[in-house]
Amino acid sequence: MKDEYWGLIYMTIGAIIIYLGLQAHATFALIVGAFTFLRGFLLNDDLVSQIIGKKNNGIEPAQSKNTTFELTDELIIRLASRLNGRLSAEELSQQTTLSLDEAKNRLENLLKKGRCEIKLDEVNLKGKIFYYFEEK
């Protein structure tokens, strides 16, 4: 038989031993049942790989595909609105895949387009610049 079937058999037996151990208040039975269940779980490749994300019925998970995701200006504005309409380049860099320089450039472009503004009286003492987006 395949390991997956043996895994399911071990998991079932382990669950039964755990149940009986709980009914009888038998600590040893609980330990044996837990190890039996764990062995069955580890033998069942499909379950383990689905949980840790290695494979999903022969299809690779979305993280490992070479898909390109474009971060649009609208998404940056939505992120800012989630952060109470205020966003710094550091925050944008941390929340996205953009580097710090790319984040600064994207926010500067939005500033040039008039989609946000900088309030000079609120520039933080460390020189951190916040870009403010108006709620629509």
C-alpha cells in the first residue's frame, strides 16, 4: 500500500488510542496515541505538504509561481487610508516589496501628481517625511 494509506491508518489508530486513553485517564495511552497519530501524519505526504505549502495536488503554491504583481498608485493610496491617511517611505517599504529608494520615488511621484501632500510642520525630528492622503 502507499504511504498515504498507511498514514491514514496510523492516524485513525492513534486517534482511537487517544480517545480511549482520555476515557480511561491513562497517560501512557495518550502518549502512545499521540506518537501513533504523529507517525501517521508524517507518513501522509499530501497532508504535510499542503500544510507547509510545498505542493497542492500537484500544483505549486502561489508564492513559488513567477507571477508579477504591479503595485499601483491606487493600492498605495488604499494602504495610506488604512494607516489613517498618513504614509512614510519606510512604512511603504515595510508593507510592500519595494525597496526604500523605490518607495521614496513612488511617493514623490504621487506628490508631483497632486495625489498627496507633505505638511512641513509635521516632519518628524529625525527627518522622517510623512505623505498625507486626503480621504475621498
